[in-house]
Amino acid sequence: MSSATTLRWRPRWSIVLLAVLALVLSACGGTARSAGTGEIDPEGTFRYVFVQNPSTFDPHKSANPWDMIFFRLVYDQLIMEDETGELVPQLATAWEFVDDDTAIVLTLRDDVTFTDGTPFNAEAVKANIERAMTMEGSTQKGALARVAGVEVVDEFTARVNLSGPGGNLPALFSGTLGSMISPAAFANPDLDQNPVGSGMATLAEYIPGQITRYDRNPGYWDPEAAKAAHYEIYVQTSAPTRMNMLQTGQAELTYLDPSQADQAAAAGLNTAPSKSLSIMSMYMNTGRPPFDDIRVRQAMQHAVDRQAIVDGVFFGIGQPVAQYMPPDYWAFDPAVTPEGENGYDPALARRLLAEAGHPDGVEFEMIVPGLDDHRAVAEALVPMLAEAGLRAKTRVVESPTTAVTFYGRQEGDAFPGMGAPFQDPTTVYQASLPGQYANPWNTSTPQFQEAWLEALAGSTREERLPAMHRMVEEEKRILKSFPLHAHVPPSAWTDRAVFPEGYQPAYAPTFRGVGVTG
């Protein structure tokens, strides 16, 4: 058989993906290697490179989940998520739902002091939750909508009374909502840039857009937490520059683009897929044509070959998904897959467009966040969507302005975006409820709203799981957005980095127990 007879027809978008793939010489993968095994330098400095500064150091004003990277250094949380994803004690040594799940009782540590000398106790918990519930501009009010109030049972016992189901609260207490601020610092005019917590470190310097520096908290209740005397987080949006900073000894840990994994390993760096809950998705403006018609939104989903995106743009790192959770997450619904009724089917996409009154297809504006990986996804999507009759004109915007541009000013018809870490699945699905910032069009259904609320009921994950799966399935009938893939970019680190046993570098890492060799 001649070579010519073995050629198969490829749609035009696949040629583009092959071109994208060819731009990078090394395939992904990388080898997981252990961190440094030398003696820890207790006076050393651990340096991490990320792509942004915190949006604020005031947890009650934070709407950016990535802020937790910085918060966990300077603030303790009521509850902590361990390396396996289980909730374990931090400031609260125990928590229990009582009185038919109408309240949560928190038992608190009795040996914690904020860095300004204020004692941590039940009064501090009450003050923090009440501030988050009532402060003008608080970003946490929605999460506390079912909290009726907080009682001080005794000095180190707090009772959180509920006016509705609150099964998500223990998980939320491990994140921004559970980050405890010194009540004496509430009125500080510079709290957003000068945090006052009880964390393992204190902020020493903050240069917006460049670096934040931290010093070990000498009076911290857990002396084993801060293995380094200093921590530094640098801002660098360029992945090649981030890797170069590791190679030249300017940092110990960062994350890379998938195309760099083998290159990093060949350079003598340690690499492994990051622990991650981030999902890359396509978001659509349901407030105006053409995406006010669910058939057009369904056509968009059927026009996308998720596996081709993973293979061609992310070099095989990641996994196609049709829900906002990775497959190994506790609430993942195995009934909702990226195949079948949610899968790639350009012929069906064209039929749906015709049924919606667009037999010749539609044109729309796709906003593109100005990050390398988002640009690459958009470049792959444009010809792929065009094969189904969805003709995109792209406009690049600064990544931090994407939400304001799309949801605030309601510009553009769609955009590809990366989901942030979350403490509870109901948080990410909350965007399909009415009255949300990410849903200015109030696109929802009564069935989804009922399932979402039911997913909050129960004091254990097992009790919540059936409603959680109904929530996931009902959201697919709204489809104001749809997931593309679970994103697990490679982390890279030098041999100077020392991690605690069981530690896996994360897309949003923590630094508890992390240090450097001498």
C-alpha cells in the first residue's frame, strides 16, 4: 500500500492544533523527583514564583480564590485541608453539627495569639463572622447567607447557628471565610496591605506587581510549621522566565506551561503534575443573541473536541471533563462525562444551529484573557468552532479585567477561562444561581436552584453526595458555560526545596512545613 492511501482527512482545526504542537520541541510529562534531602537551613529563605499579587490582604474583601496562597502564610484558618483533601483541625480542634444540623459547635485552640497581641478565642470567631456578614463591601456575605448568628458558649467554644442548610461551612472555614483576622485590626485603614493574623509568618514587605516578603512568626503556636525563616513570592507572568529563575537560583518552586515539563527535567529540575482543582471552561453571554438560545450554547459544546485541546495545546497533561470538578474529586458525578450527550459532534452542532434559526451559522465576539495558555486555547478553538458554523472574532484583554469586561460591562459573547481553586463544589456551581456577579442575566432553573440548596444539607460528604450529583446534572440543562478540561500544569522545583512527607506541589501551593537546604 502506498503512503498516499494511508492519509486520512483532517478537519482544518486539527491542522492548527498540529501547528501549535510543533511550536514546542519537547513533549510534556516530566519526571517526579524528590525534593532536597540535605539538612534544612532554619534561617533560610524559600522563594516561590507566581503570576500575580494578592488582590487584597483583607479576607472579607477578597473575591479572588488565588489570594489563599498569600493568606495561608499570615492568617490561620478555623479548619485546614490536608494533603489528601480531608478537613483537619487548625484553629478549631473539633467541630460538630448539633440539634438536627441547625448549628455547628467549634472547639477552639486555647494557645493562639494574633501578631498584635490580641488573644484568639470564641469572641474573635464571633467578631470575624459578624464582620464578614455585615461589612459594606464584604465578599463573604453570600457564603454566610444561611448563618443566623454566632454565640460565645465559653472562652474557647463558639456556636454558629444556622437558618438553613450549612453542610458546606466546614469546607468554607478552610478557606477565605475561615481566615481569622485580629478583631483589634478591623478598623486599620491599611488592613488590605498590612494583614494582622495569627499565621506562621508576618508580612515584611509588599511591592505590588513584584514581590511579597514574609518573616517567620516567632510566637507561632506550631513551631514546626515555618521551616524557613523567610518566604518570598515573586510575580512573573512569563513561564520561560519563571523556569529561568529556578535554573539561576533565584527561586525554589514555580509552576510551568505543560510544554516545558521535559525541558525542566532535562535542565535538572524536579517536575510533577500540580495538585489542582482548576477547570478550563468556555463561558457564554446568555443575555443576548446568539447565546440566549440554549440550542446555540449546546452547539458550542458539541463543536469542541476536548481531547484535541488537551493533546494539542496542553501536550496531554490534563483530562477532558464535562463538570467543574476533576475525576478524582470526592463529589465527581460519573454520570456526567465529556462524551455522549455532552461530547464532540460537529454535525449535531450544525443541526442545533439550524433549529435555532441559524442555518448559515453565527458570528460572535470571543474575549481572550491575555495569558499564554488562554491565547493558545483560543487559537485552537477558532477553527474548531468554525467547522460547526460558529465564527469567532477574538479580542484580547488583560487577564485581571476579564470578569469586569464580560460580567460587569457585559462586553463580548464568550470567553475561555480558568477556574480557580474552591473549598466546596457548591461554590463553583453557585454561578448558575440568580443574583450572582457571574450571572448578571439570571440564567437558571428552579430545578437547579432546588438541587443546589439540597447539596448544602447534611453534615457529611456521604449525606450530601446524592444532591450534589443532582446539582451537577441539573446545571447541564442551564449550560451558561461548559468545562473543557481539568488543568494540572507541571510544578517545578530545585533540589534546595524541602517538602514535608506526602507533600505534592499544587497549582495554589501551601508552604506549611516547606523549607530549604543550607
